Amino acid sequence: MTHEFKAIVEEAVLAKNNGLKSVLVSVVALDGSSYRRPGVRMLVLEDGRMIGAVSGGCVEKEILLQSETVFKTGVSKMMTYDGRYRLGCEGILYILLEPFRPTEIFENAFKNCLKARLPIEIWSYFEKEEGTISGIGSAVKMEEAVFSVSGLKTKLGETSHSVFKQKLPPCFKIVIVGAEHDAVQLCEYAALTGWEVTVIAGATESKSITDFPGAHAFYAQTPEQLGMQVIDQQTAVVLMSHNFANDLRYLVALKECNPAYIGLLGPARRREDMLSQFLEYCPAADDVFLDSIHGPAGINIGAETPQEIAVSIIAEILAITRQKEPISLSQKIGCIHN
């Protein structure tokens, strides 16, 4: 959800620069079940536009109406939405609405935090009742600095209100090694998922970032230069250059990194040959690194086209990073979300 909050902050800053007020909307508690869980947020602008959503669509209409008083008074408020009679979700949402006033200091700290790939904490103080309540609101902690969303004076932890705490990790990142048509499709689908996308092509590649919709960065470089990129536990890497020797060189270059996932395009035989040669070059590679390698990349959904293969790969990355077994939800016992 980090990318959703990033989009909200960017739109709030843009609205402020255009002389528009904005209201931050946060689901802070839930009784029962709902389309989205606590921690989901959206932004309402003074001109009626909405960025993001906290449900499948019905709740947003009520949120837009409730936001009118926040725009007028500049005071935070709570609203509840009982979906048992309107959505069929069997849940009651508790929603915090507060004026969002991102200062230049907040904006710079937020950009620096994202660039440094540091976690962000959000503390939202609330009560499970409707109306304006003194002392409710959110605070955002970045490194050692704490910023109030709506001018809340309360220090973290010093309140009698209920508090919803959320830690947002760095934006999930995917590094795509390859520049063919299937890499373009994976880039576009990953960007739609909200991931930061870095595309790495060969040093003599004639393509540029404009050929990859949604890409955050593009590099034409040799495998040995791969260490220049930030690859951490919030990063997936997919090797899809369609050249065995190149993919092997990139895999060797990754041995000092610790990505969450490494995907190899191609059949199982290609994976076995690559791992065999990799271990000749890197006999000391640890099991954690080897366990992160998945090939053929993707889950078995019968994917045929580049677009379907992209969906398959993204689904596998999500399942592995969230430690879920890919099954039909109709076969899952209990709630959709644990």
C-alpha cells in the first residue's frame, strides 16, 4: 500500500499548489469483513475529485458527502459505514477524515524517505463513533521526524484515543533484465500493480525508457554493472534477455544481493543448465539465494501470450513475497484475508 500513499501525497501537494484543499480518508478499524482492510486510504479534493478508493465503490459516495464539512470547518471527523445492509460484506468500517496540509518540509522528507527506501510509519488516532472528536488525526513518522497530517498537536503515544499503527515498507520494486516485447508487457503490468520498475538492457541496446510504459528507470549496461542498482528484500528480479549467456552473467552478478525473488524465463531444462553453470562459478552460494530462484518464472495458469505470461509472473511474485499458496479462493477455508 506504500505506492497508494505515495500517489495520495503527490496529489495532495499538487492540489495545494493549485490552491485546492484536500481531505485524507483512512480506514482505521473494521468489525467483520470488507472489500479492503484497515490501512487503506484515499484522497478527496475540494473540487470533488477522488484519488484512490477504500472499497468497491459504494462507500466513496458517502465519503464525498461527509468530506464537505471537513472542507468547511478544517476539523477532523469520524464516520462509520455499515456494509451489512448495503454491500453484503458483513462489516462495519470506521473511517477517519482529516484535512491534509502537506508542508514543503514534509514533502521533502517524504521524497527523501522514498529515495532512500526507508520504511514509513503512520499513527492514526480515532474513536469508534461518528462526528468531530478532539484529538483525532494522523501523524507520519519518517526516520526520527514526526509530521502531523492535520496539525494534530498530540505526540506519538500520548493520548487516550484508540490508535491504528501502520508500517509502510519501501515501494516494492521489480528489475526486468531484457528489452524484448515480453519485457515491455511485464513492465507495463508491474507498473499497473504499483511497483517501481527498473529495466536493464544490453549495453548496445537501442531502446530507451520511452519504449517501456510505466518504467521508473532504464539502464543499458553490462551484467557486471548491475551492482549500481539498489536491490534489496523488497525487490524482485526477472531475467528475460532471451540469451542464456547474458542471463547467466546477470545471475552471477546478483550473488551478492538479497532479492525477494529471482525469476528465470524459459523451460525447466534451461533453469537446470543455468543453475549447474552458476554453481561452477559460485560454489559458495548460500541456500537462501538459491531458494529465491524460480524457473520457469510464473504460476501455472495456462499463460500463452506475453500479457498472460506477465500476469503469471506477477502472481507468483505476489504469492512468494506474501507467503501464500496459489489456490482458487473458492477452495480456501475461512476468510479471504487472515
